[in-house]
Amino acid sequence: MIKKNKNVIALGLISTIVATLLLATTAQAKNETQSDSQKSKLEAYIKFTKVLNLIDQQYVDELNTSDLVDKALDGLLANLDAHSSFMDKKSFAELNVQTSGEFGGLGISVGMKDGVLTVIAPIDGTPADKAGVKAGDIILKIDDKATLGMTIDESVTLMRGKPKTDIVLTLVRKNESKPIEVKITRDIIEIQSVYAKTIGDDILYLHVSSFDQKVVKDVQEAIMKYPKRTGIILDLRNNPGGLLDQAVGLVDIFVDKGVIVSQKGRDENENIEFKAHDQDSSNTKIPIVALVNAGSASASEIVSGALQDHKRAIIVGEKTFGKGSVQIVTPVGNGEGLRLTVARYYLPSNRTIQAVGVTPDITVHEGKVSQDGNTSFMIKESELKKHLEGELEKIDGDKKKGKTDQKAKTEDKTVITDTMIYDDAQLKSGIDILRAIMIVSQVK
């Protein structure tokens, strides 16, 4: 009972201190009287501490005051938006590991969409990608723990772990009648962000899988490497985002004037405009088609949206994810921290991305392209042949299989084949649209 009374006294003292500080702040303001707004704030602070007092005095279990305040802060931040959060010592330390240390991961970007934990995109070549995780999958369980009510930070902590350890994700996928269990082996995530290939003799295909610090440099090198290109397919599908300066720099390659993206917040210091640089380059005239889908988020939405607003690209595919907010991470002492949304991104037309996304100019859903006549039969026959070859490889052993895989890998690095095009309806549509634009451009 003595301990309980001490807690009550402490909470009462907190209430008094808060009220005193608030009144002192008001008194120091120049020529400012205590407004209704200030009175309302004072009443709100007092109400908060009264509730804490009541919980501390009457709740069925005795609670630690510090834990009680942490829970209140956690709920407060979680109810602001999906990306703001209060981080205790453990969470804050894990964030530092995530941003600066080496850890085993799955290679997926996740976010909250419609209140549930959703895969924004698996990153190419990572364990999650190889295991078949898809953009838009809802993560229902992580091992045996349900994700309903779980924060993004909590889910990331559970999915991260030692390399070569296994984890099972239970996924809810569109058009699947029941949840899917996927077993994934964690690994150190190494990402190649830019893949450059050719389509025929005249189109450069650039797949940007994420925005790391080398994207602009790698794209510029790819453009220099293929000087004969007269059109570009920019593939931003399943790109979860990354560094803002790289997104701005990528758009700047193809746009010579105007705002690329602006950042606006409550604090004027957070209001920033990023503009294109005037340049004499054929890159600002070359026709572009950008491919997007529900896995395109954040930085990739800035790129596709800016190119769309500047009329520098036709956007093909599906509506993007809709993450266009800016977070800062601030230590609050005692090893704890705060992640807080302080601004939102706005495209050149002043439209927001947050919770809205970028709507493509031409909507094309993913899937294969069907072909009429004998060719359709040939595709089915080739698929059967491929299946049989796979079965033979199992019998012939790893040596032959390794040679076959290496050959395919080499081919994939240099060219987009007809088979790859017809297996990808969005890519096929993008190429057709780009070729039409290229013909019109030549006529002009």
C-alpha cells in the first residue's frame, strides 16, 4: 500500500509539473493571453494523468508506472499512423542494428495497408523472392504468432534473425481459397538494384529493384553502355523504395526543369522542394514507359508519379502501394526513441502519394499473354518440354543442372527474350506502347 501511494503521489506530481510547465510556457509568450486552445490542452493533460492515477489505484493487477506510461505512448503513436511508433530500449537498439549492422533477413518490405500487415514487395533474388512471396500478400502469422494488432516494428523484429535459420509465414493471397504457409531460410541480404538488358536493337530495359546509394550511377552507366537505344522501359514493379536523393536523381536524368517532388509538413523547416537541373541531353527527349504495380512504393512512386506529371513517361501496370510520408527518428533519452511522421511527399502536380498511390495511365494486370493459332500450341509444348528437361536434370545430376542454369543466367543478364515478354503481360503491353510512341516521335 505504501508503494501504491508513492506511485499516486508521483503521478499527481507529474500532473502538477505538466500544468506548471504549460502555464509557464503561456506566460512567456509575447503579448499572448491564455486562449481556449491552451485551456483545452491543460484539461487534456490533467485528464490523462487522472486516468493514469485511476488505473494505478484500482486496476486488478499492480502495475509498474514506467511500463504503464510506455504502453500509453505506444498506443498514442500507433493511433497516429502506421509509420509512427514509440521505441523502448530493445526496439531502438534493434533499429540501429537494422540500419547499420549485419543481420539475417528475408528480403521483403512490409507496410500497414487497411490495418493489416502487408507485403509491399519481395526484393529480387532474396530468400522471400525465391520462396514465392508476392506483393500484396497479407502476413497472417509469423511462425506461430498472429500479426493482428502487431506493429511493423514488432513484425520486423520477429522476421529478422540469424542467417540460415528458418521461419514460416502464413500468407493470405488474392484468389487463393485458403492461407498459404511459406517456409523461408533467413540470409544476409545483398541487393543488386539496377538490371540493364536489351529488347531488340532499339529498347533499353532498366529494372530498378530498390533505391540504394548507387542507383543513379548505375542507370547512367547503363545508358552510356547502350548508346543505340531509342526507347526505355523503366521497370519499377515490386520496388519498395529507398533513398530519396536517388529517386530525385533518377528523375533528373530524364527531366530538365521543374519540381520533381516536394516535402511538406507542419514545421516550415520540413518544407523542401527538389527541382530538376537544366541540361542539354538526349535523355530528356527519349520515349519512356514505366512499369508499376502494387509493390511499387515510396521512392518508386515518386519516380513514376513525377515522370507522369512531367509527361515524360507513360505509366503502365497497376495502382501503386501508396506510401508517401516522411519519418524522423529521435532519441528521447534512456536508450528510447520516437519514430514520427513529420511530412508528406507531393508530386509536381501537388497531389499526394500517401494512401492514394499512383494510378497508371494504362492499367494492365499481371499474367501471361495468350497467343492464337498454332503458336498457342507451341507455347504449351515448350512448357511441357521445359518440365521434362527439368525431370531429366534431376536424374542426370547437379553437374549438368549447374551448366544449364549458368547458361540461362548469362542470357538473362543481357537480353529480354520473346518467351520472357509473352510470360509478362505488363511488359508486353509496355513494349507495344513504347514502340508506338517511338514511331510517332520519328515521324515528328
